[in-house]
Amino acid sequence: MKQNKTKQVLLFTLLALVTIPAAMLYNSYAIENQPQPEQQPEAVKLPSVTVIPVAAGAAQGVIQSFGEISAVEEVTLSSQVQGQIIWRNPAFVNGGQVAAGAELVRVDPTTYKAALANAEKSLADAALKLQEERNQKHQVELEWERSGLAGKPDALVLRKPQIKVAKASYQAAKAAVAEARRNLEQTVIKAPFTAVVLKRSAGKGSYLQQGGAVATLQSSEQAEVSLALSAEQWRQLPMAPEGMKVQLFSRDGGLYQWQGSISRLAAIIDKTTRLRTLVVTVNEPLKQQHPLLFGSFVSVEIGGAEIDDLYALPASALTADGYIWWVKGDTLQRHSTAPLFSHDGRIYIKQGDLPSRIQVVRKPMASYLPNMKVSARIEDAAE
């Protein structure tokens, strides 16, 4: 019995020694010869770009520039007389507004009243002297006629030289009265036009010398802004732009606007900047709904001539180094350009040698390269 168990153990051991290597060999063969999965080529993912279809067409040019508002007239008001100021208009202050003909200051008139009185006395004396000479001439003529003498009396006898001198004295005295009266009137210094007081140089109690400055005034009846236009800009203007209406906008985001008109276009070009000056005027600037103050900076928009073969692009399409990118087929193309003008957030560029219709990249990236493969996505209208 014990012998049979020993034989069974030996048999199982022998089977294990045979089957285990066989199984290992089969597994190794099966692994090496198992079917390989089909290899699929990996898809290349192209960078996506957003494009806008645009077509070249005609558009009215818009000339944009900016400048500082200034007065058309600015004068330094001087005194024609001398003396102490005895009165000042309360509105006569720096930044104040004064109407045309308004009294600004009054100079003590005492001396000038006396001078006028003396001039009027001298005029009366001269008038009397002239009349006396004429009376004497008339008396001589009567006496000569009564005497029955032939011919005529001598000019000296007829007092012609004396009358001539008396006439000259009378005219001189008359002119002196006019001058004295004018000087007396000049003791009241008035504003020559409706103005803003830029700088007051005299006040009550101060002593004015003849020719001394009283104030610097800026006319408030009209304001102007001088615009420096490039050759490309002024070529867009009509042949005779004078009188054209233009729009002015405040520089703080266009919160306020005014209407002006072109008054003149300079007939010369600045030798240094090669720019040409255009002057726009605004009537009654301080009486606008929002006053247009002197010294304000404004932007100006002028409607120009109609220009053909233009693309209207979003401002974001132009790179900082002056390129637009567009997609031809599935490749990127680059085009160097400069806007002719911009308006309402869009830039306008010439078509040049580009096709009449292109798909322009809305927001180019710095990493773009010419002929780079891309996947174009046309922007939705809502975007």
C-alpha cells in the first residue's frame, strides 16, 4: 500500500516536470505570434484662426486731427493816458468775461478836464481873433471903395496875411480841443470787443503810465483750432474747403461735441514738419450748450472725398509693426500697409495688390509666420 502511494507521487512529479515547460513554451509562442493592432496615422492639428471676410469698395474719407482751441483775436490793451485808477469793473478779473464797450477802469480825469477847458478857451480866443481880422478886412474894403482910388489895396492892407495866420491858429486850437476831448474820453478804458480777460495788469489805486499795459484780452466771439495735416490728408480735401462744416469732439472720450467750419487752408507747407495747416473756427464758443473753453484740446473730424478700392477692417487686424494677416486657402499671408484713416473703430486701407476679397485675421498673434498652415474659422455676425 505504501509502495503504491510512492509510485503515484513520482508520476505526478513527472507530469508536472513535463507540462509546466510545455505550457511556458506555448505561452511564449502565443505572445510572440499574437496579431498586432492596425496602426492609424496620427492626425496633425492645425492652429485655429478667426477670420473676417472683407471686400474692397468705395468709402468716404474721414480726416482726423487734433489741436488746441485758441482765440481768433488776442490783444494787449494799453492806456492812452496817465493817471491813477479810481474805479474798476468787478467783472474785470483774470478769466472774467466782458462785453464789447464795457468799462474796465477809470483814470482820474481831473487833469484832462482842465486841459479840455484850456483848449476850449484857446479855441474861443482864436475864433475871436479870426473874426476881428475878417471885420478889419471888410472895413478896409469899404473905406477903399469910398475913397474913389483906382485899383485895389495891397494884400497887407486887406489883412490877408493876418487872416491866414488867424485861420491857422483857429484850426490848431480846434485840433487841440479834439485831442483834449479824446484824452478825457480815454480816461475811461473800455473793452474793444466781447472778450475773456486773459491777464489783468492794472487795478483800482494803481498808477498808469501812458502806453502802460492794462490787460490782455481774448475775443470770445470766435474761437479757432489749427490742425497740422499730412500730404495724404489734405489731398483728400475738396478743391475749395473753405466754409465746410466739421465736427469737433472733446478729448475725454468725445463726451462733448461742437460744430465748426473751415476758414482757411494755408498756402504753404512747413519746411520742418512738411505739414500743412488747416484752420477751423467756431462761432460764439462760450455760448454753446457746453462752453468750448480756450486752451481745450479737441479732436476734429472732416468729411473727405470718396476713395475707391478700400478695405474696412477692425482696428485689431493691424499689428504694431504695420501688417495685416489674411488666409489664402489654408495658409497665412502677410501684407504691409498703413491706414489712410480710421472711423468708428475701423481702419481703412488701400487694396493695393491684394485680391478684391480676402479673409483677414481679426487678431493676429506674434507667433504667426508667412505660409504657416492654419484652420480658418469665419467669425459669426454676433461676435
